[in-house]
Amino acid sequence: MKILGIGNAIVDVICKVDDSFIIKNNLTKSTMKLFFDENEFKNLLVNLKIEKTVSGGSVANSIVGISQLGNKVGFIGKVSDDEFGSNYEEGLKKENVEYFYNKKKEKLPTGTCLILVTPDSERTMCTFLGTAGKINENDVSSDAIKKCEIIFLEGYLWDEGEPKKAFNKAINNANKVAMSLSDLFCVDRHKPHFLNLVKNKLDITFANEQEITSLIEAKSFGEVVNFSKQLNKLVIVTRGEKGAVAVNGNEVVECAIQNNLKIVDLTGAGDLFAAGFLHGYINKFSTKECLIKGTEMSSRIIQQIGARL
């Protein structure tokens, strides 16, 4: 197996809304808000028209993308033995992703992420993690990890307690570790821990400019590049309209975005960028070719609704 993803097993529920809905519900546009009260979360959904439901989660989206490019991949993520949990498992199997998890009836339901797409194509996410956020070290198969070339983790999954133990078990058994910082919210919530991971535990880090700037409290992008050079590891930063940059020691490689795209929904742009890049990486592409493949995949996904091609 080439790549094993470990992440939040979340069913994505995609809805189109106006900006007024975001304001009325005290949400911050383009970020992710965690809900801890199931009823409060359900109340948000009451008056919305659902466009699409998909077996999602950030790293799961990436893993499906890597599978679609013809690579042998797997995924570990915690679901409950309920309707959404069964749908989740079936959704992965249809995409030729090996699912290393035996679901059982849990106290909490399978996790759900409400993705609110505003007319400017930005997405605001409301997540009720359910049982996904209760992942523990017993849910993580050491055998599966040891048999793959790279594990791919997501910042969304990291939390104190059981998830942290699951993370550490995965890292300690891995041949190579890649991780996405996931969201500014995650970075600001876990800054010292994420900084330690980037400096000492990860071989490959994916971040957008906002996330890594906040992580190292940089005043300019030049500081980000200098920080990345000193790590002597692979750091990939997406910069929106400015394209993407990969830094590996003193090697700094840039790639521009594709122009004249009809942007419909930015959901999954980062996930599919990572999929394209990692596909290139495991197939021995040059760094530039990896960036180009990542850009191509993210360009395709933002021209449709949802985070799956």
C-alpha cells in the first residue's frame, strides 16, 4: 500500500446559503466551527436544503483523490454502526479505498460536517465530530501503518487525550509521515503542539499561507520560506491566487495557479491539492511536477460542488 490516511471520518452535508445565514448564526466565514451540542447542530440543519451528502473528512478526501489517480491506498477513521457509518464505509469501498476499521455501536453518532457554500464560493464549515473525535490508539492498526510507504494525518484529528495517543502511535510506527495543518482554527488552538510536530515529527507538511504564517508568527512570507529551509524537510504552502510553493532544504520551487477557471465551490481545494502532490511524490515526480499535479487536481475540484471528483 502506498499511502494510508488517518483522519476524521465525517459525512459532509453540503448546502448553499446566503451571507445573511452566516451572520445570523454567528459563524465566521471561511472557517470551521466545532459544535459540541448535538441539538444545537441539528437546529442549524432544520431549514436548509441539502445539495449533496458525501463520505468526507479532509484526509479521506485526499485519499480518495490519490486512489482515483490509480494508487493503492487505505484509510483509518472512527464511525459508529449507524446509517451514516454504513454509508461512510460503502462510500470509501466504491472508491477502491481499503478501510481499516471495524465499526460498532458507539455512544455518539457518526460525525457530520455541514458545509455552507456562499455565493462567492467560499465555504464555512460547522462540524459535529460525533464518534470521529473519539479515535484512540486501539482504533489504529500498527500492521497497516508499517505496511504503507507514507501515512497522511490531518490537523483536525489532533486533540489532547485519546486522539493524541492515536496520533503518536501512528507516527511511531510509520515509515514516513505527512500531515496537513488543516485550518487556522486548528493551528491557533494547538500552536505549540503543531510547531513541535512540524519541527520534529513530520517529513512532509501541507499548509496554506494563513496557517503557517500563524504557526510561526511570521511577519512576511519570506520568514515562512526561511523557517521551512532550516527544517530540511518538505514543506508545501498553498497561497491562493499566488499559486503554491514547496521548500525542501535550500530548494524552493514555485507553481502558478491555472487561470480562467469557473469557480463554483472551494470545498476540498486543499485536500485535492495534497492528493495530486502526494500522487506525484510516491511516483517519483520532480517537486515541480508534484506541484503541477496538485494544482491540476485542486483546479478541477473547485469547478464543481463538493470535495470529490
